[in-house]
Amino acid sequence: MDEAEQMAHQLERLVGDPIADAVQGFVRVVSVSEPVGRFGYLSCTIRLATEADGIPETFIDTEIATRRKWWPKVGQRLPARIARSQPDRVDINWDALAPRSER
């Protein structure tokens, strides 16, 4: 962890951030609803399972809005920070849905 990351982690702890004790891991897409909307960004309900060393698998239901071409796929893994004390608290890198060439 570099100095900036250490300082950010300390600040999270000071302000009582619920994911201050987070570790790097992944969330795996378990299910995705059909798109809601017609153009541009579409919304969907998504079920995720956490994957991180030392943290039990936890299922999370959430809603996201994204472009059709970046639609999540069942089985897809996205990088995430997962709280040790509350594994249903995650910070997901949603940009990972986009192809590398578009990030």
C-alpha cells in the first residue's frame, strides 16, 4: 500500500467509514434482471457474491444504471473492496464493466 492509500485508509477510520477495514477482493455477478428503460443508460437489479480471503461469501442485491454495451454478465468478476466486519458493505469498481479500450 503506497503512502496516499495509507493516508486514505487512516482518514476512513477516523470518520467512521463502514468499509474502513476493507480488503481487496471481487464481487461475482450471480444474476442480472432485464434492462429497464429504452435509451442511453439502463437500470437493472443485480445480485452479487463477494469473494475475498478470510471473508465468508456474502450475497448482495443492488441496482445499477449502465450502458447496454457494458451490461453485466452472470459469472463476471469485478474488483471490489469488501469490509471485513460487514461483508455486505462493498466498494465496487463499476468501471471494470467497460472494455479496457473504453476505460
